[in-house]
Amino acid sequence: MEPRSAETAAPPRPPAREHIIVRPGHCGGKPHIAGHRIKVQHVAVWHERLGQSPDEIVAEHPGLTLADVHAALTYYYDYREEIDADIRADEEFAGTLRAKSPPSLLRRRLA
């Protein structure tokens, strides 16, 4: 087998630690998968609460790789308390918005 030239070589892949990034002003400054707007907390919820396997997550989000999902889960387990606090805060915010919103037309008709 001939060695690949620089022109035909596969592009370099980022090291595993570069799958997850935190950039101010992007995804609310929360850790997310590089090149996507998918936060680590999203992957954690899909896996931990909805019971989706990494393969199922990749199947539902074709732009992600299995390495992306595993890196997000690794980050989640390393910073579990912080990510869980973010998830709780988002749930509380959503609950507050629901409580302030009038019932939808469908809910009014069903009532």
C-alpha cells in the first residue's frame, strides 16, 4: 500500500478533548459539541432521562458522530453537578413560562 500524500490524506480529526467547547455568547456560554448548537446537557437528558443509547442519539442527529456523543457524556459525568444544575434551572424557567402563559386554544376546547 502506498503512503498517502498530503493532498490525499484524510483531514486531521480533533483530539477527544476538543469535541466539547465553551464559547462565551454561543449556546448561552454552556458546554456544547464543537460545530453544533447541541449542548452537553441535551445529550445528557437524551441518554439519562429518555434512555437513548449513543447510537440512537447519532441516528436522530446525523450531524453528530459517535465520538461527539461519547465526549458529551464524558464531559457530563466529569461535571455532573454543574450540568444537572443547568438542567434544573432550564426546567424551572420553562415551568415559570408555562404558568404565566394562557391555556392554548386546544386546551380550552378540551376543558
